[in-house]
Amino acid sequence: MQSARQEMRRRLSSNIGWVTLWGFLSRAFPVAAMFVAARILGAHEFGRLAAVLATVTTIEALVTSGLHVTAIRHLAATRSRPEEFGQILGSVLRLAMLATGAASITALLAPEIISTALTGTLSLANEIRLSALWIFLSCCTTVFLGIFLALERPRILFRIGATQGVVAMTLIPLLASYFGVPGSIAGWTAVNFVGVLAYLWLLPGELPSGVTLWRSIRGPSNRSFFWSSVVPGSVNGFAWTAGQWVALAIVLRSDAGPASVGAFAAAQQILSAAVFVPMMVGVAISPILSERLGAGSAVESANLFWKSFFWISVCAMPIGAVVIAGSPWIAEAYGTTFVPLTAVFAIGGATIIVTAPQGVLTQYFFALERNWLLALTGILGGLVNAVAAFFLASRTPDLAAAAALLIAQSVKGGLGLCILAWLRRGRS
């Protein structure tokens, strides 16, 4: 019993340590690159880039959220059963190719529809068309990430993240300075292209004995997880990000326009960097949570979740407080066009505190296989985000996007904790 606990702690510390390093590198460099790009582009043009980024993220969430979750949950559980592992891997990859291909073709052939829905004009049609390859590569990267996390290969993720970070820091500011928003899109496309190449190169050597990539793709399917994992995971991810996308569309059409969205996007970069490591801690412990539950150690799994949730929450508070206190200097660092929107960065600091522990909360829901209940939190959170942005846009348009996200994250996290309390009461 003692040796089993020591082994779990060793795996946990190794996973968290390497995933934390990977998370830092894969986010720190892109955030620095986007910081430089924001100074180059200014609030207005950076807001246009943010609108394209939000579109890419929304499509990616629709396509990959369920597949990413499935890869982590089901591949981790079948690593010792090569035949079943290969069937699930093949099903995940085939579904990913079909879905990412359809999404990319839509962006390539119908950008006018997306631009009109987002801004009410065709002003972003060319940029959305340029992002088609970015969408395809970004979706592929997310699916491969789930596969490597299920295989518990965080060191490989660290190396790939470092490489992508260097490419991002080099290309995004350079291309933005010469070509503006289209150049930034090309830079992000290159970052994801490097990641996909690395994953494809390294994946065959990391698969369990008896499993090959080509045979898995051509082999029989195992889609028993489709309705239980893929669909609810996609609903959760898409509903949440679609709510943010609608909120941005509302703000873009308000008096504040792209400048406000640019400040919000800058604050989002800081938020993303601050909460990414806590989010990845949740992802890193996900295979262990699933394994403990599968072995009948539900109490041990619950204890691991609550300890992780508590300590992530505690660590997030001073980080959020520093961002709130330093918001005037952060806005000034981004450039003079961001200074009038200082309050957006302060709201972003408060959002860090609310958002940070939700990564481990999400992974615990997946481990419990309560995916449809988690989807409910995503649907409600996305709806609250859009509705709050609608009411705030006419009153405080500069702060509408940031405040709506803070409200939605609070509702989403609170609902998730209430559902967990209800589930625990039902088992007791």
C-alpha cells in the first residue's frame, strides 16, 4: 500500500513538474510575442487580431474539446491493453481529421459569413480566410497534446513547447511589424506547424508495444466513448468559447469597438499565462485521478482533487492581487493606446483568482465520467457571458467583455462546485 502511494506521488510530481515547465515555456514566449505585437499593432489592430484569435479558438473548441478529453481519459485507461488502445487511438485520429478538415474548409470558403456574424461587416473576411490553415494545425496540436498527456510523456511536451515558444517569439513580432494582422496570423500558423511536425515525428516511438500509428488509423473503430465523452466534451468547450465569441461580437459592434477588444485581448494574454500552469496541473493529474477511480480508490481520488483545488486557489490569490495592483503599469507597458483601458487589466486580475482552480475541477468531472453535467456548466457559463456582455455593452462598453468574463467564470465555477457537493451527498 505504501509503495503504491509512493509510486503515485512520484508520477504526480514528475507529471506536474514537467507539465509546469512545458506550460511556462509554451505560454511565456507566445505571451511575450503577443505583447510585442500589441505594441506594434496598437489597441485597434490588436483588437482585430483578437477577434480572429477568438474565432480560431471557438472553432477549435467545437472540433477538439471532446476528442482531447477522450484521448486523455480513455487512452490513459487502456495503455496496458494494446488492441483496445489502438482502436481508440484510430477512432480519435479519424474523427479529428474529418472535423478539422471540415472546419478549415468552412473558414477558407465562407469567411464572409463568419466575419459578418462577428462584426456585422466583411472587414475580417480576408483575415479569417488566412486563418484556415491555422485552424487545421491548431486543432491537430490540441488532439496530439491529449494523446501525449495520456501516455504521460511530459518531457516530450516540454521540448516541443520550448521549440514552439522560440518560433513564436521570433516570427510573430517580426511578421506583425511588416505585415500587420495578416503577418501575426502567419506567425501563429508557423508555430502550430512546428508543433504538428514534432508530434508526428515523435508519436510512433511512444506508442505501446504492438500499436502502430498507421495500423490504428486503418484499423477497426471503437466509438463506445463517442456519446459519453466526445459529444459532451465538445458541447462543454464549444458552449463556453462560443459565449466568449458572442460577447466579443457584441463589444465589437458597440461604441468601444476594436480598441476595447484589443485591451481585453491583452488582459486575456496575462490571464492565460497566469492560469495555464494551474490548468495544466489539473491535466497532469487527470490520468492518476482516472486510474484511482478505476481501481476503486474513490476516496483517494477525491482527496487528491480537493487538495489540488485548495492549493491552486491559495496560490492564485496573490498572483491576481499583483495584477490588480499593477494594472496601471501593465496598461502603460502595452502602449499609450491601452492606458485609457487600465480597468480592463484590473478586472483580468480578479478573473485569475476565479479561473485558476477550474482546470482541476474540469478534469475531476471527466475522471468521474460526469461529462454531461460538466457540459451543463459550460452551457450556462457561455450563456451568462453573452447575456452579461449584451447588458454591459450599452452601459460600460470599455469594460463589457472583461466584466462579462469575470461574471461567467464565477457562475461556471460555482455551479461546478455545487454539482460536486450534490454528487457527494448522493453517494453518502
